[in-house]
Amino acid sequence: MKKSCLLLLVLFVLQLTMPTGGHAIPAFARKHGFNCNMCHTAYPKLNDFGQRFRDNGYQIPGQEGREKSVFDTPPPIAVRTSTGLSGYNTKNVTTSGFDMLGLDLLAAGVMHKNISFLFIYTPRMDEPSADYTGSQGGTNPSQLGALESGNVVFSNVIQDALNVRVGRFEPAYHAISSKRSFYLTEPYEIYSFSTPENNFVFDDNQIGVEATGQWRCGFKYGLGVVNGTGASPDNNRYKDVYLNVSQTMGAGDGQSAGQRIGAFVYYGWQPLSISGATLSPTGEADGGPNEPFYRFGGHASLNWKTLNLQGSYVKGVDDNSLNVLAPTEDYEFDGGLAELDYAGLMNNRLIASALYNWICTPSYDRDREVKAYSGVLRYYFGDWTAVNVALHAEYTHRETGETDPLKENIYALVVDFAF
């Protein structure tokens, strides 16, 4: 009996450590017949090859013009959602329940040599509803319909040195992508922070045009002109601009090999009012008077074997005209994140991650300070290409406010899958 149990245990451990098929964006993996680990450290985080594949307009570097287009392959469509148990606890409240954590529809591919596209749509979900009160006749959706990304990429306008992306996209100043984070319930807090009279949110995908490029010495840049209003039409006549630069030392792109450091700056304008402003046929407003704000900071991604330590620091300044809490002062804040990821077992089946978020606000707005500590364990199932199924456990302890802070505990045990 003991020998049988020991044999079953050995077989179970072997199954856990066997090489597996794919953990990648399924549409690309199906097209190329890759294991998804070709582009991902583990789904959804990109490795060095995946980052270069994205930078090159979803073309394998060196294969431009020889790849099949979306017209020659099955529809490049993928779906992602997560479902399982989640819970929440504060001093006086404890809740738990089974949830579905969103739904994404994705499509991407090459239309012609050096012309490609990315499309990500989050459909409206009335059921399951946002809370226990139900769908309320369609007024309480758990997810709003949104075109998260819809853009065309013109790659290699100048070989490697100039690529142009037009549409709605994740801007280059997101050097650490919140869209491809291992965390499902905990955001990068500094990305989501908004100031009193400014509707700019760092985490938003933006509408505009962006130029990117890189050189063999490891230098990369991203330069963009955008509305700065997320998915909404522009609210003034001015455009926001940004620049991100980075340098990678050693082999790799800084995602899973090599050491990368960088810096960014974003400069924008915010109208004090759009009341009574003229709207164009496409929804843009001529709001004003317009006051400036800016964000700047640095980021780093350091690698050793299968350990990755990445972090970002953000400093924000809004003109005092945008500060209703202390109108004689500019509104200044800062914050950041530090994340340590470990990939283990064969084909990186096991992911362990620790994340620290912080936000420091002015003395007159201390109730919005944030400190959050999070951890993730993910184990990837499956033995086939182009399907991603992960058992995902996540915990966050968050404290908001300086005096008598709100202490929250959030946990989730879900299955995260895409195909």
C-alpha cells in the first residue's frame, strides 16, 4: 500500500514538472506553432522575445514580409476571463463569494508587410452584475463595454529606429505594463491615482499617435502625442506629449534577461471647465482655461536567472489652479511600485510574486495615502499549445489614510484562462 502511494506521489510530481505546451497569447501561438513560452515568461508577462515581437509589429524579427497575414490564417481571435472565489475583509465587514473577474476579447496580427493591428474589447456584462442587487434592468453592469485598444502599427518605417502606432494604445511611459501584470485584483496603485480637479489617469490607454524605436546598443525611445483623456474625446484644443527612454545593459531586452533602466516625462493640459464649451461632431470640446500638469519618473527591470525585480517611481505635479484643496499651492504627490517575480519548474509552470505599492499625498490630503502589500502564486496546467489555464492565488493587505487608516484584506483563488 505504501509503495503504491509512493508511486502515485512520484507520478503526480512528474506530471507537475513535465514540459508543457503553451502559456502565451493564443492567437500568435496558433499562427506560428510556438509554445507560448516563446513570448512569455509566463502568461501574461512578456519575456525578451515577446517584447521584441510586439515592438516589431507582431512580426518575428528578420521575418518581415515572409509571414502569413491575417487573411491567410484562421481568425486571430483570443478570449480571456477568470473565475473563482474572492473575499474581502475590513474592521467591521467580511464578504466572500464566487465571481467572474471580467472578460477580454483580443485580436491581433499582420495585415501586410510591416502593417499590423491590435484590437482588445471588453464587452459589457450585465450578468453577473456589479453587486448583490442584481442587474437592475441593465443599470448595474459588472463590466462596461470598452474598446481598450484599437490601433494600427506601421513598423520599420526606418529599420528598427522608427515604428508608428496610431489609434488607442498602451503608451510607452507604461514601462512596466499594468495590462500584462500577474495581479488580477490589485492594480499598480500609483497608475490608478487621480488628483482633485484633473481627470488624467496614468493607467489609461490613450488615443493618439506614438513613435518608437531601438538601437543595437540597447537604447530605446517612445515619443507620443495624445488627447490625455483616455477613451473619451479630447476636452480642449491642446494635446499632451510624452517621452520615455531606456537603456538595457547585457543580453536581452530587460524583460527576462539583461538589466534595464529608464526615465519618462508626460506634459499635459487640463481645462478648468467644459461647461458651455462647443462640441464638435465627433465629441471634442473646446474647454478652458487650460492649466498645465506633468508627471515624471524612472523605472528599472533587473534580472538574475529566473528572478526579475522591477520597479517604477512616479512624481506628479498639478498647477495650483487645479488644486481645490489648497488653491495657493501646486498639488504634488509621488509613489511607485516594487515587484519581485520568480519563475520555477519546467517551462515556468510556477510563478511566485511579491508586490509593494505606495502613494504619498500632500499634508492636506493624507486620507488618500496608500500602502499595499500583495502576493501571488500561479500554477499553469495543460499540455497543449495556444491555451493558457492557470490556478491563481492572490492576497493583498492595503492601508489607506495616515490617521486611523482603513485596513483592507483582499484575497482571490481563481482559474485564469485564455484560448
